[in-house]
Amino acid sequence: MKKTLFAAFALGAMAFISPAMAQQSVNYQVSFENAAHHEASVTATFKGVQAPVLEVRMARSSPGRYALHEFAKNVYNVQVTDGQGRPLTPNRPNLHQWNVAGHDGTVTVKYTLFADHPDGTYAGVSPTHAHLNAPATFMYANGMEQAPVQITFRPPAGQNWTPATQLKPETAPFTFSAPHFQYLMDSPIELANLQWREWTVQDKGRSQKIRIGMHHGGTAQELDEYTQKAKRIVQEAQAVFGELPTFDFGEYTFIACYLPGTPGDGMEHRNSTVITSSRPLKNGMNSNLGTLSHEFFHAWNVERIRPQSLEPFNFADANMSGELWLAEGFTSYYGTLLMARAGVTSQPDYLKSAGYPILAVSVSPGKDYFSPVEMSMQAPFVDASRSVDPTNRTNTYISYYTYGNAIAIGLDFTLRTKFKNLSLDDYMRLLWQRHGKPEKPYTLPDLEKALADLTKDPGFAQDFFKRHIYGKEMIPYAALANQMGLALQSSKNAVLGWEGLRFQNDQATIAQGTFVNSPLYKAGLDRDDALLTMNGQKLTSQKTLDSLLTHHKPGDQMQLEVLQQGTKKTVPLTLAQDPDLKLVPLEKASKTEKARREAWLSGKSK
């Protein structure tokens, strides 16, 4: 999920640069002669170069993806010339950098980009579209970060492509500009035969345009339905904060690609978001809109309400933040809640899923290892990060999306029950006024102070952060749910554990590392061990296992025949209670509790 660099987006930032730097400019030309084989041809021209040696780089990371992605691996055929077209030979001090000496103040770098992963982080080029994430596409030059940027795209002949981007359109066709490097790096581009919808939102005396540029194989009627639902989601997000952000150039663009084989992703940007999925609107409408809802909420939370720990974003290294439980987790909470408030999903369906984050945190041993702050710091290891050696994250990690989601619902319920007429909406609105609207990055103490000021109870805020943000203590969800006119119901069924099983060849293979609090772990079993029989009966399918378990209760001891590293043996296992949790309405709730529940689900004041 994409995070932009807050401070760099003031469009007047160039007012204070030196006269020499004012002569600098960066120009890109991008064409797609070999789109059938996923190649783009890029020419980058850097003018007004002041340094004797120009350091040209490919980014190693992309804002919103905290791990390293080494975009230089997809760059080749690099050719460098000066302003007169004379060849220059760059020096390679590392895998990501080309040092150019002997230039005449102008350096042109031509290269081929291989692009075959059209999601929010990487790039994808094919005969049907060009999907370009800027850090994965464009070389940049150290020392020229404030230079204005212009890009011209040359679509393949015969293609009816239109561009979707938050870059500023210029007069020439397919030509766009950015005020500087940071805005460029935050601006994805989709060139395709797009279907367009747009509407205008009146907000505090100003008009702003919301646009949808969609690349899909569905019908116009499906896109119309999608647009109408998106409008309602936008309205509900706006209602939380009391206003829309002021979008640069007066527009916000949803850039959507829903085609077969497209990786699923969502990546927010300052004035746009990329939403990708292989699910067509015909059977994936609400799932795709769920991503839209999450990403649009980021226009406030993270794009403008932004942690200081991500300032400035480092394109040459991984980026760590201790605030992702709020930046991503609270956004996940609102992403699904706003779908219910907008009537895109029903309240019963929302409640079925709302308990999942609580379940995940309750079951996961990870909460004993890292606090939400520490868990957020794990992002560079897990956020689309790739490595070949197994880890023990089954036991040591909880996604900051999930952990933060659980904290959000716990804090929302706490505010609604402990403090009259307060809610998490009020907290987010206060953070918007203090940090988002003035674009003043926050720290963890800032978040605690905002909670103290909102509740007029510094002791409560300090205690909440000590226990649940810096600490590892669980929020008392069941008691809070009761005060909201809800019950946090658990299952009474017996289970072997909470790990995923893969059924094949009349056996069940443990598909992941086992949890330390799971019966399978306690039985000495782990990833890739095969379960052959339970009490002598073959485990041929999940249906077979479920049928066998219906005849038993938690606490019953079973005999499992297993295959572990090529050796058959029998191990005892004690069945556990299924930890599944669901939020369900309490019909016997008091009038006050029902009013709280309705206010929460509707977004209306109680």
C-alpha cells in the first residue's frame, strides 16, 4: 500500500532554489516498440547538470513498499551521451548506479526496461497496456531532485490508448509534467484503452473532480454500477474527516486494471490510487471496491496524516516505521466499515468479517514477541519482501494491517462506551486537523497527545498507549462488544489446530509452520509433515476431517498416524476448541447499547 513523501509535494517548493538549479530540467520519453515481449524504451535527459560526476540511479524501494525491490535488475541496454550526442562511458560503483563524468552539462541515458508485473509496485507492458510505477520505471539523478520533470509517452501505433495519471497534463498529446522528483516518484501511469467515468464533488466552497479510468473486459453497465458504489464510498470517507483533501490540480483518479493474470494489489498515492486484480467486475465487484475503499481512505491517512518516520522517504534503502498499525491498520478498519456505511455490503455481512482481526490477534503467538509499534517495524521484512529461507513468522509476526485493524475497533468501541459522544471518527478528524490538513508529520507522542486532548483524559491516553501500543496487552474486546450491543461469539467445535492443511493422495499435509499454541505444534508436528490417519481413519479431504471432528469435542485425545521426514509414526494429539470469533447483535441489548451499535455502523451520531 503506497505511501507518498509528504513534504515534497508543495507545488511551490521551487521558489527557494538557486539560479543555477533553476536551469535544471529532466525529460523522459517512453515508447513501446517491443510491447509484445514486455519491453519499454526509456530516454532520460538531464539538463543543467552542476556536478562534475552525475550519479544516475534506479530506485531500490518504492514509497508504500518498505522492503527492497532492486528495480535496477530489469534495466539493460544502457547507453549514455552528452548534449552533443557524444558517447560517454559510465562507471558502475554499485548495482543501482551509473556515474557519468566528462559531460557538457547535459546527460542523456537511454535504456530498455523489462516490465511484466503490473501491480502497485512494479511495471507491466504488453500489447494491451503500459502500467508503470515510477520508481520501477524511471532513472533519476542525485542532486537534481528539485528539477521540473516532463514526460512524453509514445503509444504503439493503432492502439486506442488514453492515459490515467495524477501527473499534470501538458498541451502536447501524451505529455505530462511533475514539479520535481518526489512528485514524479508518487505518480503511477496506466496507458490503455480505458473506460472513463467521473463526477464532481462540491466541498467547502470548492469543486473537485473524481475520475475512474478502468482497463477491464466488463460491460459499461458493470462500470456504471461500480461508479455509483464508489461515489457512496467517497461520500462516507469524506464524512469521517468532514472534508476532502485539496487534490493537486483539482482531481483524484482511481486507476483500475481488472484483467486476467493481473496481480491483485492496491497502492495509494497523493492524488490517485492504483487498483489491480484478475477478478472481473461480474463476480468481483465488491472485492475490488473494498480495495478502492481502503486506498481512498489513504488520501487522508498516510498521504497527508503522515508519520515523521517516513520523512524523507529513502529510495536507496528499506524504510522502517513504527506507526504502520495506524497508517495501514486503521485504514484497513475503515476500508471495510465504510463499505457497510455506504450500503455496498450489508451490516450482517460486515459483522461476520469484523471479528476476524480480533480473532487473528487472539490466536497469534506473535503478540507475545512484538508490540504493535515493533510489529510495524517488521514491514521491510514482509511487505512484498522476498527471500528463500523459511522464517518463524507464523509464531512471531502479526500483520500490522491486522493488528492495527484490531486496535482500531477496540479504540472505537472504547471511545464510544467510555466517553460520551466520542468515536474513532472524532480521533481521525482531530489528526486530520492537526497533522493532515497542515501536512505536519506526526510522531507516536503526537498520537498519544491527540487522544489525550480528544478525551480530556491524559491518564487514559497514556495508559492505552502503554498497554496496547507500546505494550502487548490485549484490549478487552468481549466486554466492549457487550456495551456496543454485540456479542463476541466463539465456536464450540473441536479442531486439530489453526494451520492450513493441503489434501492430496489420501493425506493431509501441514502447509505452514505450526503455531506454538496449536495442538499440532504440541504434538511435535511442523510444516510439510503429512497426516495419514486419525484414529485409524484416512484423512482424504477437508470434508472427511470435518466429518470426523463432529464426533469429538475439545479435550478429546486422538491418535494421528503421520509421515515426518520419511518416517511413519503415531503421535497423540489433544483436540482444541475452534478459536473462530464472530460479532453478532445482542437483541436483548439496552436501548443505549443499540444506539451505540447503530451509530457505529451508520456513521451517524448517536
